[in-house]
Amino acid sequence: GAGVSQSPSNKVTEKGKDVELRCDPISGHTALYWYRQRLGQGLEFLIYFQGNSAPDKSGLPSDRFSAERTGESVSTLTIQRTQQEDSAVYLCASSLERTVEQYFGPGTRLTVT
Amino acid sequence: AQSVTQLDSQVPVFEEAPVELRCNYSSSVSVYLFWYVQYPNQGLQLLLKYLSGSTLVKGINGFEAEFNKSQTSFHLRKPSVHISDTAEYFCAVSEGNQGGKLIFGQGTELSVKP
């Protein structure tokens, strides 16, 4: 079956512009996660959606970052007024409710010039 | 707060040699432990996980890991590596009451040479 998909695969933007990154989770997966992977570093948790519960936003690095999820499907991560330090690979993952195995998408490579 | 430390950023090894990638974690509660692999230009793939039960867990591609609660470690091992095992390996921890979010280590780059 189809895995987690993300778009675009690559995004180059100018400093100060806003960007939107999209994630399509595996059908039926109620949990959705966003992570960030900076060059040469591990993954940092950003935000977590579980069904209709309030999202866990504890990992968002600043108020320039926000995310939405439509029901149990698509999620969009928005970064406003991008900075060079936002350059990273943004990974999305999904999982079934009450299971711990997360399935990762291929990521969106964001470059802020 | 949880944290994960991968003690080696790079591990070079010759083909068919054994390898151990080290991972230590800190947490005040029970945890779930994971190893993920990231092949060049590919996404993350789950290698193995420890949830409960036997402390020795076996994963894909001949890898295994042992959970040691007293040493708060979850080291990954393979008795004989192949060139195709060259990749970045990430250790991760999840606390049961944190909704499943993963805290990752910095990664270990395994380079297998002929």
C-alpha cells in the first residue's frame, strides 16, 4: 500500500518568505508527527496530532512555525518569515492509534537562501 | 526530560567484521526503544524496537539489540556486516505517556569498507 508522502521534495526559498510543507499520512493512521533534521544532526520533534485531541506543539522552535491537520488526513507545516537556520529536512511520520511504530515519509529538503 | 546519546558519530568497519553501535538514554519512566536506519538519499526505516518482554530483540537485515535497564543502554549489533549496511543509524526513545513522540540521538554513520 501507499506509504507516507510529502511534497514538495525540495524547496528553495528566500529569507523572509513563508513556506508550506505538505504531508499525506498512511490511510487509517490517526497519529501524525513532524520532525526536523538539520545537516549532520538527529531528528528533532516538532509537533504531534492524534485524532481530535489538541496537538502537542511542545517541539515547535518559535511562533513562526505552525501546523494544521484536516481530520485524520493531510497535514500542512507552515514556516513564516523563513530564516537561514530553518534550512533542514522536514520529515513527517504517521502511526495507528495506540501503536508505537511510526512510518516516515521521504522528507522535504528546505533551503533558505 | 528524555535524552538519547549515541556515543560514536562515525564507525568505519571492514566487510564481514562485527559491529556495535552504542546508544544510551535517560528517562525517569519506562520507555520504548527503537533503532532506525537511513540509507543514502532515502527515508527512515525501522530496524527494530523494544517495547517489553525479552531484552534481546532481533530486527531486519540481521541486526539485534539488547535492552539493559541498569545501564540505560540499547546497543545495536550485527555479527557480520555487508557493504549494503553503509548508512546512518538513529537510536530513539519514546515514553508511554508522551503520546508516542520520539526523541532521537544524533546518529551514527556506519561505513563498511571492502
